[in-house]
Amino acid sequence: MTLTAAMEEDHFLVEAASYAQYYDNVKECIRAVQDCGLADSPSQEIIDNPRLFNNWLEQCKMLYRKERF
């Protein structure tokens, strides 16, 4: 295997691990939101877009704060 091919394969593995970590974190966040009874699971479109997911999560946090006070 050439050095270039090895580097491309390594980059692919690092990127795949990053996506796996993202989706693991997303599942944990969704579970926490559902456990609090704040919302159902967001659509796959929201889950697949980190910016949209973060917006959804922020809305859930704001709702949680309102319910606590």
C-alpha cells in the first residue's frame, strides 16, 4: 500500500469514527430529552444536520428551564 493510499484510508477511518461519535452523542441527548418528557425524537433530517440538531437541543433546554421555574 502506498503512503497516499494509507493516508486516505486513515482519513476515512478517522472521519467514520467522528460520525459514529456524533451519532452516539445524539442518541444520548435524545434519550435525555425524552426521559424528561420534553419532546419526541426529532426527524432524521434534523439528526443528520448538526446545526439543526443543536438548534433543536437548545429549544429543548429552554423549555426545560421554563418548566423548572
